[in-house]
Amino acid sequence: MAFEGSAVAISHTGRVRSNNQDSGYAGSNLFAVADGMGGHAGGDVASAIAIKRLEELDHPFSAPREAENALVEALVDTAGALIDTSKKRPELTGMGTTVDAILMVDDYAVIAHIGDSRIYLFRDGELTQITTDHSFVQRLVDSGRITPEEARYHPRRSVLMRVLGDQDPNPEIDTFVMATQPGDRWLLCSDGLSGVVDEPHMKKVLTGGYAPGRTADVLLKQALDGGAPDNVTMVIVDVGGAHPAFSAAATIVGSAANPVGIEVPAARATRSSWLHPVRQAANEPTHFEPAQEFLEELIEEDRRRARRRRASWIVGFILVLALIASGLFLAYQWTQTRYFVGPNDDSVVIYQGIQQNIGPISLSHAYEQTGILLADLPDYDRSRVEDTIPARSLPDAEAIVDRLRSHAEANK
């Protein structure tokens, strides 16, 4: 069954880049975003190859499982194409691309994901990130070493751990199937959007109820207003809804939209491995695959950050303990301004403190032995002393003792 809904795909170079390495696709059943990397030329080629291969899947599928298998097969084929291309054109060595794709099958969205481009679902007024970034900082977040907010500004936030590239013929791709419902709005985007516009601002725009095209324009403006240091590409898909259905013609944007094919300008060769830091600076290679010593430096840097965080927690904990200790000391000092008269074995004693204990710690002690025997007191006075007599101050306690002494002498 053909998908019923409306969609739009847009892509912008941004305010810093001189070329667009992103590609996007919005068709009848297929919707995809690819964020290329690998230098001035390599990223263009990689994302375009991915979209051109995925475009072949833009037709109805009989079941979600069939569509899921087709997505995996297409992306594995894309990895093979990237390897072949880099062999034929050594200047492209190290190129790669992220890919986020959705195939709509009946009432299901079949999703494939690799890299740090993202898929969001806006449903019933709530925005949810569906995919998980395959990035260095996401691993730090998952392990509890940094918070999601810290990840947004981490100096290594652009380092990718998994990518569709020219090194691995069998890439590890996340795939899953989600049920859709009328009114759902799906947002696929490169990190040129998600790295600049945070989720609260995305949610506010998506809540506006604009048509997909208008919504994409507003989000793009926010990214541009935020500096847009990278290419910005997004595909917005509405399931059902009040907006007119899109035409049967697919929309291709970014480098994959090159009408004369993939033109590859000269590009410097880059080192290659399996770790992909991206988007370094305008007009410079946006992706390089570092040697092992770079990975070790990343790990050591993270350890230093973890040590600093641990030291901050320890200092904070010590400060809290100091405040608690100060409070307890001041409270104890206050108790030592209180007095009461009570018994000690067979005599009357003035006590300093209050009649309370904290575990094994007593908050009072004998201050003065009065020399008055309990046996010498009248029954009423003896009973009061045994129950203890509170005093407002030391002079007040001494006055109470003087009265008890006079009663004891009179009772003899």
C-alpha cells in the first residue's frame, strides 16, 4: 500500500561551508538524510552514492520485515560502492556518510540508522529522539561520564564511532520498526540542524501546525540564525493530516541533486581507520580517520575530564560535610547554654545541656554537685528532682538549688 501523507526535503550549505556535503530524499514511501564527510569532495560523493542507492527502494513493500532487509542490503551495497569508488579515485580515500532512512510500510515506519544524523518523532505534542548517535560523546553519556547537556558542547562531539564509509564492507546498522498513527510528524535531519537548534525550540516549531514546507523553512532559519557552521538538511514527513499530499515526484536535495552526476573536484587524501571526527572547519576536510594514538589521546582526555568531575564532586561533598558539621557544632553549643536540676545516684546535681541523647552521645553533663541528699528532701521536692527541674540559666538553676536546700534543712 502506498504511503498517504505529505513530506518535504530541504538542504542548505549553511553560513560557513562553501559546498554542501549533505543529501536528502523525500519520495512516495522512502525518506532519507545522508551527511557526507571526507574532505571537500569526498563527502559530496559519499552522501550522493547513499541516496542514489536508497532511491531504488522507493516503492511499496508487502511487509515491514521485507523493507527492513532491503534497507540493510542497500546500505551494505553502498559501503561496497564507497570502497570501490575510493579505490578508483584515491583522492577520495576516507570518505563516508551518515544515513538515516525511513520506509513507510502500511502503518509502520521501518528505520535504518548509522552515524549522528537523527530521526525525531513528534506525536501528541511530545518530541522524541528515536535514534541514538553513534558518536564518542554519546558513549560518554551512556556510561554516565557526562550529561546530555555537556555532550552538546564537548570538544569531541563530532567524533563518530560508526559510519558508512570506505573501510568496512559490513557496517553495523541500527534497524527497527515502529507503528505510526495519523498525526505523527517525523523529522530526519543532519547534525547541522540538531547541533544548533535544541529540542525545546524544535518542539515549539513542530507544535505550530504548519505544513511540512513551512515548518522546514522555520527550522532552517533558526539554524542559520544560530550560525549554521555546517550544512543543514532535513526531511519532514506527516502521516495523514490536513495538509495536501505530496506529488508522486520525489524530491532530492543536496549533493545528490546534482543534475549532471557526481562531479569530484580535487581533494587531498586523508588518513583512514575506523574512528571518524567530522566537520573540522570550512573548506577543510570535514572527516578524517585518526591513527591509534589519536584514539588514545581521546580516551586520556576523557579520563582527565572524569578526574576533574570527580574532584569537583569530592570538593562539593567535603563542603557539604563541613556545613553539616558546622551546623551540628552550633547546635551543640546552644545546648550548652541550657541547665536543669536532676538526680545523680542519691544526691541533687545541676546539669549543663539538655535532656536528650543522639545515639550514644549525651547532650548534658553534671555541672555542679550540690551536696543535697534526695533523702533529706520532702516527698514533693524529691519527686520534682527525680523528674528533673528545667532552668532558664545557670543563676536560675542555682536559685532552684537554694530553695531545695532550705526545704531539706526544714525537713530534717
